[in-house]
Amino acid sequence: MQILSVHINRFGPLSDYNMDFASGINLIEGGNEAGKSTLAAFIKFIFYGLSSKSDADDLSERQRYPAWNSSGASGSMILLHKEIKYRVHREFIVGAKGNKSENVIITKADSGEVVAGTPDKLFLGVTEEIFRRSCYIGQTDGSRISGACLNEAIENILFSADEAVNTQRALKRLDEARTMLLHKNQKGGKIFEIRREQDVLLDELNEAKATMAILAERREKAYESKRIVDDKKAKFAAVDAKIKYTEATRRMKNIENIQQLKAKLGEIEEQLSQENGGFSPDRGYYETLCYMGDEYRTAEQEAARLHAEAEVLREKVQGVNPESDNTSDLLNQVEKAKSRGRISVFAGIILALLGAVIFAVFYFELINADVAPYGAATAGAGAMLVFAAVSFINAMLYKRKVRKIFSDNGVSDQKELSALIEGIAHMRAELRSMEEKLAQLEGGHTEQIRLQEEKLDAINAHLLKCGKMVHDTQGLEAAQLLVRDMVDTYAAKTAEVEKYRGIISAGATEYTMQEEKELRAIIEAGSPEQELSPEEYDNAKRDRNFLLQTSESLQVKYHENEKQLAELSARITAPSEIAAKLDSLRTQERRLTECHAAYVLAHEQLSQAAVDLRSKIAPRLSQAASGFMQGATGGKYDTIGVDGKMPLRYADVEGVPRELGFLSAGTQDLAYISLRMALLELLFSGNSAPLIFDESFARQDDTRLRAIFSVLYEYGARGNQVIILTSQQRERELLAGLGEMKFVQM
């Protein structure tokens, strides 16, 4: 494999940088900080990416090589591998949140076809650690190598042509697989467990056979119980069929009767709905009418009573008839007449006395006087007597008037008249009382007449539902009789309806359309011969109950037996099953025993092969490294010894082996460079990898370095690629005298 060119998009301080490479020697010269080590690291980045590991005093590759002006690294390489050009593009990405990822794409350079896999596995076949310790010689680690992992990688490659296939791990896994199958003490592992399982299964097989015998016996008893149960069930079914047929026929007759009653009920309800315009008075309606009639009659009777009392009182009022309205003045009249009579008598007496005095006076004077005065005196005395007579007459008239008042009122004196007047006054007071009461009676009568009419209107409104109307008590009594008859008729029909409904309801509690359908199905499925008489029906029910109880008891026992059988069956495994498991375990044991034997044999053979192979690695490395060392030292050191951990020894001029520490530092570097070149031939046989030197010759003098370059030229002439990165012109001057090379100035 050879690198043809690289293109660096961004990597450390380098960006948008291109470089071409050639087969053989490639010398890249540049001053410090020119980017030589960065270029070498980029080549490793293309194959292996950036490592996150860091030393205590150094940055990791992921910290060091992202581009200085961005947060990632990317680039591509064109390489030739097995006559095919490939383009490898790798990108290291740092996300916004600091998360890191790498993408690598491998394509065929000519066709653009994408190739699956990773560059390290496709083109090198070794890990990053092996690559770094074999063909990548950095400026800080010199040419020293740790040989343990290299020796193991060489062993793996020589053994299987694949460094990833580790013979030591294979031996370990073989030993683990062998131990997993059977421990060395024969007391553990899958084979041991299978043998223990076989012993357990043998015990289970013997127990299962014994249990199966018990099961067979119990099943025979269960079959006999089942036969008896089935016989009882058959007899029960026959009796039950007759009972059901009889009950079905009886029930159907009952249902038909109910249907007839429903029809009759419909007729009665239709009649009730058509009578009186659909109105049927009930007992409450009649009682309300009676109550209203009672109120009407009460009002009527009260009016009649008040009227009668008023008539009686009116007659009494008419019977009380005082003679005059001035009866109360009779006493005054009597008193006045008596008073005037007394005055008249007194006046008459006074006048008579006065007339006599006048006559006497004038008479005596008349004697001594002439005739003329005698006449005048006589005339005066006569006038007085006349007036006295008139007064006495008036007194007599007043007395007669008093007697007339007494006579007119049927009394003889004033005392009786007073008593009469007092009686008339009392009579008049009583008359006024009777007149007031009469007015009250007449008012009450009028109110009762109004109330009576009001009650009559209410009665007619109540009777309106029946289409009736009354005007008096006689009509009311006739209406009450009519309503009572209607109520009785309605009650009778309602009672009849309720009776039918009760009968229907009693039957309907168990009657449904589904039941009728099922009953008809039973009757159609049976025959009239199955119908039982009442006596036969009772006997059949007793037989059925007996058969049912017997069947249930036997069924319970049968189920208990079945349950026990099921539990017993559940506790055991069929012997055939156990035998099949035993056969399977024996087959597994044979197969695993064969595998165990194969693992033991493979482990022994692989161990021996690894021992044989390791015994050949050191001589081959020693021979190849000695050849490179002899050429590089001009034959001064022609023998280098290598053991399994890659420490080097050399043979001095007397042929005595010595540790490499007796040599100078430059010679030690040369020895390890020789070892690396030998390793490349072993590790990358048929698939060579570039040999990269990054400031690796600082401790070599010109003579020794020219010898080293001669060996490298010879190594490059065999189709290998060597890349030398240096800051010194010495390497270019020494190489110029040896042959052609690819020179690049950075």
C-alpha cells in the first residue's frame, strides 16, 4: 500500500494544503513549526482518527489537532492498494454542545463506488498501537519499541493472516469453553449438570410409572362412576321430559285462558270508554255530589226555617196594635185636664166670691146713693157670677174629659191608666225588637236563597260531566239516584276488570312471549302420550327429585374423583415425556462430550502450534534485523538477538552476546530501526505500509546516516514507501548522492 497524495482541509495549523507522494524515498524538509509533525499526524488521522487519550503532561490528539481557526478537522488521502486507487475522506466534528464525532468515507477513486469498512482494517490490518510501534517513528519517542504487543501481533498474523485474531485469546476461550462443559475435577460444567439431571429424571421416571398405575386404577373407577351417572341422567331426562310436557300443556292452557280474559277485559274497557262520552263516575264523584246535595238541602231547609220564623214573627208584629201613637201623652192630658179643672173651680170660686163682695158693697152704698150706681154694681156682680159659673162649667168639662180618657182606655182611674201606658210602652219596645228580628230573618232567608242557588249552580257544574242538570231538590234526588246507579254499574264493571286483571297479572308474572315460544317448542317436540294425569304427575315429580339428588350426589363424587385425578396427573409427568427428556439429555451429553473432547484436542494442538510458532518468530526477526543492521553499520554488527518481548542483544567482535545498553545511543537507535524494518516485513508481508520518520536521525553521524539511507534506498527499491520528515539539510545532501527521491520543501 502506498500513499499517492493528501489534501488537508483543516488540521491543526494546516488548512487547504496538498501534497503528493511517490514510491520509494520521500523527503519532506521544513523549518520548525512548518507542520511536518502535523502532516505525519494527519496521515495517522486518516487511518485511525484522533485519539482522546492524553498523557499527564500533554494534550490529547482531539484537543491538539482540530483546526486552529475552527472546531473540527478534515481531509482526504489518495492511496494505491493492490493496484486499486482509493480515496479516503475523514472528518472530525465538534458540535455546538461540545459533543464529538467522526465520519469516514472510502470510495474507489476511479468509479466513486463507496467501499464498506474502515481504513485501518482495509489497508493496514493492524491496530493503531501496532502501527505506531512499527512503521511510525515520531520525533519524541525515538525508535524504541515495546515488543510484547508486537510479538503477539506477529504471532497472530503468522498464525491466521489477521492481527485481530489473537491466538492467546483463542486458547483462553477454548479453555473457558472446555471448563464450561466439564471441570477438570469432573464436579462441574454443563456435562456434569446434564448427568445430574439424568439421575433426577430416572427417579422421576420410576415414580411416574408407579403413579401411572394408580391413575389407571382410579380412571377405571371414574369410568364406572361416569356410566352410572349417565344412566341416572338418562332416566332423569325421560321423566323430566314427561313432566315438562305436562307442565307445558297445563301452562299453555293457562296462557290461552289469560289471552281470552285479556280479550274480555278489552271488551269491558271498550264499553267503559264509550259510556257517558268516556266519563265514568266513581264513588268519589258520587260522594262529592251527595255532599254538594246535602249542602244544597241544608241551605234550602235553613231558608225555609228562616221564612217560617219570619212569618210567625210577622203575625205577632201585626197582632201588636196600640190605639194611638200618642198613648205616651195620655197621662199628660189627664194631668193637664185635672189641673185646668182645678184652676177653673178655683177661678169660679174666686169670681163668685168677688161678685158677692161687689154686690154687697154696692148694695150698702146703694142705700145711701141714687139708683144709677145700683145698676152698675148689679151688672158687675152679675158678670162676676157669670164668669164664676163658666169656670165651674169648664171644671166640669175637664173632669168629664178625664173620665172619657179613662173610659176610652178601659181604666177607672189614673193609676190604672199609668199601668196601661207602661204596658203599651213595653209592647211598643217588644214590637220594635220583633221587627228587627224579622228584618234579620228576612235577610238570612235572602242569603240562604242566594247560597241555595250557588250550590245548585255548583251541582249542575258537577253534573255537567254526566250531561245532567237539576233545578230543585226533586231533580237533585233523581240525579243522585242516577249517578249512584252509574257508580254502581262502573264499580261492578271495574271490579270485573280488576278481577280479570288480577287473573291476568297472576298468570303474566310467569308468562312471556319467549316462554310461550319455548312451551310450544316443548309441546311440538313431545307427544300427547307423554302427558301425565295428576297422580302420575306427582309420582313423576318424586321420581325426578330422587333421580336428580342421586345424579347430583354421584356427579359430585365423580367430579371429586376427576379433580383428584387431575391433581394427580398435574403432579406427575408422563413417563414417555420423561423418557424423551432422558433421550434428549443423553444426546446432549454425547454431543457435549464430543465437543469437550474436541475443545481439549484443539487447545492442545493450538497450544503446541503457538509454542512452535513463537519459537520461530524470534529467529526470523533476528535474521531480518541482523541483515538491516549489518548493512547500516558496514558489517560491524552483523548479529542482533530478539526474544518474545523484543529486547535486543548484539554479538561483539568475539561473538559474545551483550545487552544493547553497551552500545551508543545512535547505534541503539539504528538497531531498533533495523528491528522496525524487520517487523514491517513480517507484519505487512504482501501488503507493505509506509515507513514514516519524523526527525528520527538526530543522534546519527553522517557516515552512519548515509549507511542507514543506503539500507532505506534498498528497502524502497523493493516497492516500499519511506517518508522522511526533517528540518535539516543534511538528510537532503546525503540522500542526493544515493539516488532518486521525491523532495518537498514545506
